[in-house]
Amino acid sequence: MSGRRIILPWVGLGILAAALFLFQVYIAWPNGRDPVSAHLQSVILEYAVLPRAAVAILAGAALGLAGLLLQRVLRNALAEPSTLGISAGAQLAMAVATLYAPMLMAWSVSLVAFAGGIAAVAIVLALTWRRGLEPVSVVLAGMMIALTANAASAALILANGDYLFSLFIWGGGSLVQQSWDPTIVIASRLAVGLAAALLLLRPLAILGLDDASARSLGVALHASRLAIVALAVWIATTVAAEVGVVGFVGLAAPALAALSGARTLGQRIVAAPLIGAILLWATDGLVQLTAGVSGERLPTGAATALLGGPLLLWILPRLRMMEWPMLARTIVVSHRAARPAVLLSLAVIGLVFALIAALLAGNGPDGWFLANGDLLADLAHWRLPRILVAAASGTMLAAAGVMIQRLTGNPLASPEILGVGAGSGAGLAVVLLVSASAGLAWQIGGAMAGALGALLIILTIAARGRFGPERLLLGGVATGAVASAIVTAVIAMGTSQSYVLLAWLTGSTSQADFGQAAIAFAFMAPLVGASLFFSRWLDILPLGTEAARSLGIPLAAARLSVIMTTALLTAIAALFVGPLSFIGLIAPHLARLLGLGRARHHLIGAMMIGATLMVVSDWLARMVAFPYQLPVGLTASMIGGPYLIYLLSKGVAARG
């Protein structure tokens, strides 16, 4: 492609953004007929229209630069403030500070946002350091941190109602301005960032090499990497503090700069901020153009995410996404129990005990008690349905986790990364947009349609790599990002549907009834049966492609069947307990640690453990903060999160 053809799209998009801006200026320009009206219009022009355009340009440039720095120093083309959990961490920190330390917010919003962002990225780096910051590990850890932070923010909003909901809407990335102050702040940070990037040009160039080469050239590897990451976080959280969370610009701008012909690092340092500025400026112009008489219902940041999601799907196949080695694929045979039937019997007994304890034990105004008689009959009407829903959901997530881990040979794979759970949320969001009073049947239908749509996208991406594990993981990450953007956009509208989606995001089972329990078990039974039917395939697939072919496994059909069953299990469970729990990650590991190595034993043991963990999580959600109830999905993630930290910090290898 010639240089002219490379430049033309950006020139055209820049002209479009400028035209939309001039249209806004024309509307706000004082007409001079009525002095009062003319004065009001001049105020709007000077303090709203002009600073908004400036903020869009500067924030886009800042995010483009931050994304480039993160991608370069981590050698990971998927690294950016959103995928590393930086933006979610900043938003959670601001929500916590607003509630419990408002003086900090009054003193420095930027400092609070930076603290949250740097804490998130520090956790990600700490989790993946022993793995050498492998790109897949970094992205998975960042996604888990972002999911947890978003769920925690949603729980705080639900607990505090309208007091914090405006923070969530603002966090969607609203560029509405009332002064030039944010423009000045972002401009100053961007200037410092650009100057620092130019001064660090040599270390940045060397850090793009492997670690051994960087050390041989005299670069203080760890110190340089941490300093540049801190610089990128500082720039990105400044934008989050001033205008909210704007997704995908930091990911798309560096990638599009590379695809547009910027070869050297110096060229990309110039091109990425320019492209980021054009992308955000044009998107904001379109948001203003489509705003109705009641004003904007969709923040620019959410709109950018909606546009950036498909862009991410388009970019993925065109870039060498992983410049470092993939996760270890060596199969390490773990110890196997001599009597797996005894272990499985104990797992069943543990589940039964958890079910009975969750039904009988409780906390009340007079302290702890065991329900019996008439009290038990009254409480069972409320407790039993949510216990059954939790058990069914835990069973399905555990089965999905076993299958995806064995299919990919990746011990960090879990149903959350497939994007199917988020896809069911996107389908639910669309149904609620059409009808705020949609019944459970319509919600299930929408969730299933969204899950199947996400599944089709994943399969399309995976098919280009012959359903290989790497392509499957990347397709899941990309699809989840698109679906999450849809959910975020609907929540940011601030309507009654937003609260329903917030409750789904946190995984609340407080409204579960016997009808939902029946539906959960009706879907669980055939899907779990199918997973057990695939147990021979699941024994052989972790051995590798050649071994599977030599043993007569129809690879394409086997992988497709396992993927579809995993997707459906995840979609149904996510509808009831939300997209985040980590049960699909930790239950398979715990079953394997018990010595349940064969696929059938592994599946049954993991399902019993998953159901037990989810039932315990539901009981804790009811009891820990009595008389208030916590979301069961968030509670389960608090149990599973530390185990994820253990897995990542220990550098666990794949096991079969």
C-alpha cells in the first residue's frame, strides 16, 4: 500500500471530525438578534463546545500514547488501560473514595484515580512476573482484575442507589464540559508524557527486544519497565479522572498506527496520539450529532467502546498479537488417586452437607440459629430456590471450566474468557432496551441469542486457526470485550434497565424462585450429560493434535462439540449468577489436586466442588453483611480471586 493510500483514511476521518465540530460551532454561534440569547450562546460556545472539542482531541492523544507505551514495554499488542484493568481500578478507587474518603476526592481526583490504576496494574504485574509477563497471562490477569473491579463498583452503586449512579454514568466517558480546566490538566500531562517518551526513545526501543538482549545493551530492565508503566498509568488515569473511562482508543490507536505504515518507534510515537485524537474527536462528533432533544443518553466513552469492539475483532487477525512465547503447553501428569470413587463420594457428601447447612443455618436479629418446624417451612420458600440456582450454576461453570482447560491445555482458561457469559449479558441488554418489563422467558431468550451470537463470532475466529487454543482464547477475549461494551453502554444510559443489568453484573440471586430453579436444572441436566459423553475426547485432547489424530479422534468435530457445550453451559450459568465467579477456574484445579486425573472423574469431582463453592458463596452472601445481602457472583469471586493469585504467582504449568 502506498503512503498516500495509507494517509487518506485518516485525512478523511479528520475532515469528518472537523466538519462535525464546525457544525456544532455553527449551532452555538451567537446570532446577535437578542442580546440575552447571544450572550448565552457565546457562553455555551466558549465554555462547552470549544473545550469539549479540545478535550476530545487531547484525551484521544493521551490514550493513544499511553496504549503505545504499555504495548511497547510489555511487548503485548493487547495491552492498554482497559485490558490491564487500569481504568476499572481507577473507577473503583473513585467510587470508594466518594463514599468513605470524600476529602481525598476534594483534594485531588487525579491522585485517587492514579492510586486505583497503579494498584490494578501492580497486581497484574505481580501475578504474571514469574511467568515473564507472558502476553496471554497478562491479558487474562488484567481481564480478571477489571471484571472484579467492575463488579465491586456495581455492588457499591446498587448499595448506595442514586448517590453513586451518576459516578457510573460519568465513568462511561462523558466529554461534556463546563470549563477549560480539564483541557489544561490533560494538555499538561500529555506534554510531559510526550517529552518523556522522546527522552526514553532508546530504552523504549531496546525494551522491544527480548530480555537478554535488553540487558546486554545496558538497560536497567526492571526499573525502566516499571518507570514507563507508571508513566503510562499516570497519563491514562488523568483522562479517567477528568472525563471518565474511554475504552479501546489506547488499544486501537497504536495498532492502527502500525497498520498504517508507521514502522519505527519514533513514527509510532507521533502517529498513535494523532490517530487516537482523530478517533475520539470523530466519535464524539457523531455522539453529539445523534443526540436527541432530551440530550445525550450515550456517553462518548461507551460509544467508543461500541465502535472499538468490532475494530478489535478486525485488528486481531492482522497483527502478530503474541511476540513472546505462549503459555507452557507441556503436559505434566499429576498424581492420581488410587480410589477416585471414594473421593467422589466424599465430594457428594460435602455438597449435601453444604446444601443442608445453607438451608438451615442463618443469622438473625437474635444471633445465629438453626431453622426448624414452621420457621424452616417459611424460610425454605425464600432460601431453597436460590440455593438450587446456585448449585446448578456452580455445576455448569465447573463443567465448562474442565472442558475449556482440557481443550486449550491452558490452566488459566475459564468460562469467563470465552466471552459467552458477556454475550448473554449483551443479549439481555438488548431485550431490556426493547421492553423494560420483559419477562423471564424473554430475558432467557435474549441471553441465549446473545450467547449464540458470541459463540458464532468465537467459532469464526477460531476456525481461521483450525480451532487452535490460541485463536480460541483471543477470540474469547475480543468477543467478551465487544459484549461488555454493549452492556456498559446500556448501563451508562441511566435508565431503569441499568439497575437490572447492574444486578446481573454483580451476580445477584436474591430474586430467584422455584421457576428459575426448574429452568436452571432443565438446562443443566442435558448439558452435563453431554460433557460426560465427551470424557474420552477430553482425556485425549490435552495430549496434542498429533496424538489425538493417531488415536482416531475427529479433531474438528470434537473441538466444535466441546466448544458449543462449554458456551451453552456458561451462558445459562451467567444468566443466573452473572459473568464473574471464578468457579470455572478453581473447581477444576481443586479436583485435579485431589488426584482426579481422568476426564470423567475430573468432571464429576469438579462439578461437585463447583456446586459446593457456589452454595457456600450464596450462604456467605446472605450472612456476611446481615441484614444486607451481597451479590453471590461477587462473593464467589472473592473466594476464587486469591486462588487465581496463587496460580499466576506460582507459574502453574498445564496439567492433564
